[in-house]
Amino acid sequence: MARSTQYRLGKDVNLKKEIVRDLSGRRITDRRVKQIVKEVRQKTAGRPSLTKPNVISPEVKARVPIQLKRALDRKAVQSGKSPSQLIRAALERYLL
């Protein structure tokens, strides 16, 4: 198992007065920091929202018999879709 790197939060830096460089040697400016923050926020963990951007989609859980779960998994593999995609499609057909 790989060891995770432990990072410590350092003191705030005034990027107008202090020169800080990235691994490529480019100077990090306040403008660059804002750009990096924007990129990180756009690449948040998990799948994109099904509701709308920046809104967490509700999650629905249900217990099913093992034969239904196996059938779902087989169908997902056959169709090249995820089980979640198949469940959403089935619910939309049944309820909407």
C-alpha cells in the first residue's frame, strides 16, 4: 500500500511582495491562484449533477432480491451502461 503524503498548511503569502514559483518555474500570481481555484472547483470529485451544475442530485437506495441484482448487472454489461443508468431509465419510463 502506498504511503500518502502529509501536507502542512503554511502561512499566508503576499504574492505581490514574495516570489513563489510552481514546479515548472513559472511565477504564481494572485490571478493564477484564482484560475487554479476555479479549475479545482470545476473538477470536483464524483459525477456531474443530474439536476443542474453545482447542485447535488438526490440519491435513492433500495434493497432488491439477489436475482434482480444479478439481472441488473448482466444487463448493464450487455448494454455497456452502468447499473445506475439502467435504474434511472427504468424509473423514468415507469413514473414519467
